[in-house]
Amino acid sequence: MNYKLSYFSFAIMLSILFYGCGSSLKVPTIVDAKSSGISIDTLLKGRELYINNCGACHNLYLPNKHTDREWEETMKSMQKKAKITDSQASIILKYLSTYSNKIKK
Ligand code: HEC
């Protein structure tokens, strides 16, 4: 067996593993905070609340899978399912809308 080749396939397997574990859920940066007008603390809190409250029943959907309006609509039913407060739901929405789909109509 070619050693170089097996290292290569091992690396590919690792990256597939990590990709599958939600590492693609964007971590807010200062630049994102500036351009969205939402504080970095709020964005970080929103990501944390999203991870902790929304992944129990299904995989976390990437923010860019839905538009702002779709997220707002979905949140109405999911807030009840996740048993979170209005203010927690609104912080999660701020995170989701910062990275939501801006192209889809
Ligand atoms: C108690 C289990 C549960 C929790 C907690 C939960 N969900 Fe869901 N979610 C569901 C179920 C069941 C469905 C599919 C059926 C439906 O739409 O009711 C779903 C569907 C969705 C969908 C897909 C909607 C669509 O039409 O494509 C999104 C997006 C979503 N949830 C987001 C969230 C968010 C955001 C949270 C956290 C606030 C959350 N979910 C927490 C059970 C849950």
C-alpha cells in the first residue's frame, strides 16, 4: 500500500468527519458585527443559544438555508418546541439573520 496515498485518504476522512460536526456554523467576527449592526456579544450569544436549544430533535440547519422571513416564520413554531423565551428566540434570530440567505426570493 502506498503510504502517501493512505495519509491522503486519512486526511480526507478526517475533514469529512469535522465538516459533519457543525464546524461550518459560522463563528461571528467583528467585521460581521459591524456590517450587521448587531454587537459581537449578541451574535456570539445567538450562536451559542442556537447550538444549545435547536439541535436536540434535528441537525442544525445552516443559517443560509433560509431567508430572514423564513427564519422568523419557523421560529414561531420552533420557539415552542425548544421551550425558550421571547428574548432568547430574538437573539437566535439575530444570529441567523446575519448569515441568512440574502439571494433567494
Ligand atoms: C422538540 C423538538 C424540536 C426542537 C427543540 C426544535 N425543533 Fe425544529 N423541527 C422539529 C420538527 C419535528 C420539525 C419538522 C416538522 C415541523 O416543521 O414541525 C422541525 C423543523 C425545523 C426546520 C425546518 C422547517 C422547514 O420548513 O424546512 C427548521 C429550520 C427548524 N426546525 C429550526 C429550529 C430552530 C431554530 C430551533 C430552536 C429554536 C428548533 N428547530 C428546535 C422539532 C424541533
